[in-house]
Amino acid sequence: MMIRTAFKAVCLAVAALCWLEARADTILVEAEQFRDPGGWVNDSQFMDQMGSPFLLAHGLGEPVEDASTTITVPAGEYRVWVRTRDWVATWNAPGAPGRFQVLINGKPLDTTFGTEGAEWHWQEGGTFEVVSPQELTLALHDLTGFEGRCDAIALTTDLQWAPPNGNPEMAQWRRRLLGQPDSPRDGGKFDLVVVGGGIAGTCAALSAARSGLDVALVQDRPVLGGNNSSEVRVWLQGARNREPYPRIGDVVAELEQARRAHYGPSNTADLYEDEKKLALVRAEEKIMLWLNRRVNGVEMDQGTIKAVVAEDTISGDRVCLAGQWFADCTGDGALGFLAGADHEMSLEGHMGPCNLWNVMDTRQPAPFPRCPWALDLSEKPFPGRAMEIGGVAADKRGIEALGGWYWESGFDHDPIARAEYIRDWNFRAMYGAWDALKNVDHRYETFRLNWSAYVCGKRESRRLMGDVVLSKDDVLGGKVYEDGCVPTGWPIDLHLPDPRYEKGFEGDAFISVAHYNHFPHTYWIPYRCLYSRDVPNLFMAGRDISVTHEALGTSRVMRTGGCMGEVVGMAASLCKRHQTSPRGVYDRYLAELQTLMRQGVGRTPAASQVLNPPVWLKEAGENLARRADVTVSGTRDTAAQPVLLVHDGRADLTDNSGRWISDERTEHWIEFRWNRPQGIGAARILSGYRNADGSHTAPIASFHWERFDGTGWQTIPHTAVQENDALDVHFRFPTVTADRIRLVITRTHVNVCRIWEVELYGPTPRP
């Protein structure tokens, strides 16, 4: 049996082990193990590259609360070493913004840390003396709020010695000082081990468990959902519940959020319902959930994965999880890479990660310090800056354009090896932009940075190769595969640097533009893209499946990834039933898989979707739409689907004949007119399509309300909805008085609008 680990600890020389044993009076304190992290956050996303999780002072310019812990030390004179770095030294930028102090019993050491060295290293911190054995309090005291970072603190009585800084030596040294065994402990054996707890991995685990398998779900963060979690805050996109497999997407539907918001301070953590995702997984008796566990090792036997090694990102405890089949849902293809699976990665011209951010109005002066170490945008345009430089027109969106999906970088950098560099470049762009707005333009006096993701929202890295490598030509040409199993529902959407903002940042652009290739129908990704062509027991789901760089533009979104996970879970159950491989399911049991896909595994499938009336409806009063005159932009069949159906007071979601259906156009509108002005403060829209199996799909996707002010149409504030996926959508808004308003639909899930009912109400009581 061949054992591979990220640190290759088994290769450590015996002489080095003896050298380590001689350091009896060295104490190692891992920062991520501090009893009270204070305002510091545990950043584990780069541990494969730099060797460990670390604490990050992510304060957005406000120093964070101290992290603290206690240790017991023998008497003696100790030298202090702190593993850290000056994170902007990579670019020779001035100022060392990540400065912090180490306090011992409340007293700072003379050294200020985070002030030297572009690479992770042990910075020497001076000496102190302990006259008798005692308990000491250690604290990390942030000085800036600008991304200071601490990996670990070492105290040693050997004043001439320095800790090791490279692996595998450092990894073995850490384990010995922390009293951890060289070999991981047994974590059990499972039918399916799913690595990665994003939407794809969560769906794979739920699908497999509900299909009868014993499942381990391993996630390296404290929450599930990946990009669709409170840590990253990206909503779900793509298709689900489409013919001919309308039950594929039922599990995704269970994970869908009830509410969503666009960018800005309304995009809050609670919208992502982290606890709901955790509760769904924990309710499955056949799933063992391993949170805060980074898979950084595998055990192989003749090219087949036998087990994975998962390290706790807080305690460092390592477990060995054995399985018959494995699913790489990491996005980065991390498990496949460790297993030696054939893979591809575009090192230039690939899509980069985002670290979304937003600002908010404090209603009082909110100064922000100059940031000479950030990107110098004093005379540069960027989205959200009302200026024109070098022929680039002013961005009229204003502050709402800050921190959106297009604040993206790393297009020409290795997305794995240089991941921390890319994330930090995003930070420098954010801080540079806010510095320019606040201190150069002297705008937004009462605004402050409100939130920024420190965990990267990734789009592209490794792609693991399967028996089919889906291409752009396949998708645009509508090539039909007999094993098509996952609906895309998203155009080919590739991001490249936006030339309007690239000048001066060639090779390191930080603003992207999306390049779309649309195709007229849902494309079905073949099952053969969901397993490795050379590691026989490895599935994939998510953005690391077997596609080309171009085809990734349609397959990478999360609803689509979740549907992949559902199919992988079903296929894994067939692997167990027939004791076969993922490839064997295609070769011999494809029809059986397709039967399972038609049945679905959802607990609350789309077929059970019903009306979801709002609480306020009970006290809303008269439905004003019932007595309005209604006109529309166009109707597909005025005899079969007359406009009367829009406001006839009947909303039977089991009856497709009761819907108004528009003609085909890029924008639709429905106008309501009264004889005299009405006060309107709430709306409800019931839209979509009922499939033959009882499931529902295709509600209107993006829309807003407008009022006629006597001269023209004006958008009603707080009525715009983007990427809606609810059949029954309702909301209240500040009351408007008008005799004409209209619903403007700018995007649908299909080419037409299908609406059972529109209801309008006056001002409704607030809770």
C-alpha cells in the first residue's frame, strides 16, 4: 500500500527525529488553538501551501479584539518565535499593515510582528524570564485591523535555536510538540466518502445516504454550502427540476434559501441559512459529518483510493476515513490531485476568485486611514467611482457597484499555488478603492467598510478528467449524450479582465467582465463527466468535473453542481448494489440510474411546492388588482390564455390552464390601471409551470415594479427582484400613490412568462 500525504511525514530522517527529541524545553502554541480567538478568524484555506491554519485579524481597518490563551511553563529564560509574515512585502509595498503584538501576562514583547518577510517564517521576538513554574496568559494584540496574521508561537530555552520552517520537518516537529501521533487515528469505514461540503458535496452526501449508503461528509470549514454560505455569500444559479428528469434538483430545492439579496449591506449572513443546511445533514442517520477537517492525504492501493486523511483545522487531530467509493466535491480537485488523477488546469486566462465586500452608512462621521500599501487607485477608475480618466466613462451606479462579482483577480496566476497572493490582491484592491473614495475624492463621509469575505469565492482551478470531457462545441452545438443527467440552465459565462480598468495592472487586473455564449435550451451534462477516467473509485461533482475551460462557464454554477451531487449519490448506490465502479454504472446499469433519476431522493421535492402566503396577507385588505384594468405587452394565445387570468382571483398551481402566458420577447410588462389613484404598498406574484409529475419549475426570474408619474414610468424603490426561484414571491415596499403601475419582467427561466396570479394591496400592518 502506498501512502501519500501533503506533508510526506513518513520521509523524515531518523537523525531529524533525534534532533527534535533534544528540544525538551520548547513549547509550541498554535494560534488556531487559542482558547478565545477574540476578533481574529481561523483562516485554513491555504494550509496545504503554507503548512497550517492561522489566525487573521480581518478588521477592515479597525483593530480586532485580542485573541488569548493560557499555558503553563517551567522556570527558565525563553526566546520567543512567532510564525508570521508581512503580507504586502510580496509587492515591496510600504507600511506593513498586518502589525500586531504578542502580550505575555498583558505586557507586550518589544518586537512588533508582521513587519518583515514576504514569506511565512519565524520572526524572532526577544527573550523573557520565568523565575518559577507558572501559568502565563498569551495574547495576540492587533494594531491595525488590516489582515495581520499569526500561525504559531514557539517558546524555547535554547537561545541559539530556531524552529524549522519547511515541511515535512516542520509538520513532524509540530505533531511531536503537540503530543500528536505520527499516524492518523481510525475514523471508520464508509460506503462513500464525500470530500467537500459545498452545495455539490452536501447534495451528494444527502442523495447517497437516502439511497442507503453509509456516508462520511468532510468539510474544511465550520459551515456547509461553500460559496453559498455566510462566509462567501453567493446565491444559487443554474437549473434544476427540468424534463426529462424533473426530480433531479429536489435536494437542491431543500437547500434553497427563502430570501436573497443583491450585493451591498442587505446581503447579510442570515440569508444563507447555514443552520438549515447543517440540520438537513445532521438529520440523516447514515451521514457522519466531519466539519473543520481538511483532507490533505490519501492511502492508495494499486491506483485505487482506500482512505483519506483529514486534519482538524483547529486541534490538528488527524483521522483516517476508509471507503469503497469517494467523491471529490472540493472544487479544487484536491482529492483527485492527491490520488494522482488525470487533471487539467488553465494557468493563464482562467477565471479568478472574488472576495465580495460592501459598505454601509453609519449616519455619523466615519474616517478611514490612508493605505499606502494598498493598490494606488488615486487616479484610476474602478466600478463605483464617479470619474472619467483616459476616456473611461464614469460609473453611474455609484456605491452599489463596489465589491460585486466583478471584483475578481488572479487570471494569470496558479489558482492553487498562489491562492493567498490572489486573495491578498483582492484585499489590496478593496482597501485601495475605499482609500481613494474616502481620502482622495472625499466622498461617503458617513460610510464605512461593512463586510468582506476573507474566504475566497472560487470559480476555476483543477478539472479532473473523466471518460467524456465536455466541450464548448458540445454545448453550443447541442450534442446529445445518451447519459445526459445534469441540467445546466446557465449560459457559457467566462470572465476576463475588463479592459476599461486594466491599464496599469496588466497581468494583475482586479476587475473582470463576463463574456457570454448563450444557447437556446437546457443542456444535459453526461454522467461520464462525473467520474475519474483513471482512478476507478472516484466520483466528482461541482466545478472540478470533466469539462474544458470554456465548458466550465456553464457547468460551474451551484444549482447545477448540486444536481451533479444528487446523481453521484444515486450512482454510488448502484456501485454498492452491483459491486461495480462508477464507470461500470455507465457500461452496465445506465438504465437503472435513469430510473433512479426519475424517482429522485428529495425529502421535500419540488412536487410538494405549494402556495406560501405571507403572514401579512391576513390583514392586507382588498386585493386592488381585482378591480384594475389590465393590459400586457403581448399574449401567446389570447383565446387560451387571456389577460383576465392575471387577476381573476384564482391561483390553482395544479392547473396550467389557469395561467396567462406571454408571447416571446426579451422584456414583458403587465400594466394595472384604476379610475383614480390607489395607495399601494405590497405585491404578490404566483408564476411558473406544473410538470406532469406534480413538480413546478420556471417562475419569472428578474423583475421590478414601476409607477406612472404623469410624464413617464419610474421604478418603485425596493421592488427589484433578481434571480427569483420561488413560485410564490411576495414583498412589501414604501407606499406609492398612482393610478397606473406595471410589473416589468426582464428575465425568465424560459422564453415566456407564465403567471397564475398577480395581487396588489394597500399599506399593510407591520409586525
